[in-house]
Amino acid sequence: MAKKTKAEAEAQETASGFNPTKFFQETKDELSKVVWPSRQQLISESAAVLLMVILSATMIYLVDGFFSWASQQVF
């Protein structure tokens, strides 16, 4: 008997339906490959994200205020 190709194996798996045991095993295998950040890296990058969000929100607020003022001057 010839060896099944990957496409044939996937087609057979799809035809047979969802296999929860295999799904959770593959999920566990994939999560073991994840490189989790250190505590210091997590804090540092979270602070950088918060700073950028605050700066972006401030810039949007200032630009909105400027256009609001400018529209009041024109109209």
C-alpha cells in the first residue's frame, strides 16, 4: 500500500470530523514552542505600549481641538 500524502491525510481527517484529543495534544505541542517573555521584558514592553497610547491619544486630542477651534473661526 502506498504512503498517503499530507493532502490525503488532511482530507481523511476532515472527512472523519473533529478529534478533540488530537486538537488538544497539538495545541499543547504548539504552546511548548512559544518563547515566553521574562518579567522585566513584559513590564518594559507594556510600559512602552502604554506610553505610545498616551502620546497618540494626546496628539489626537490636540489636533481635534485645533480643528474645532479653526472651524469655529471660519463658521
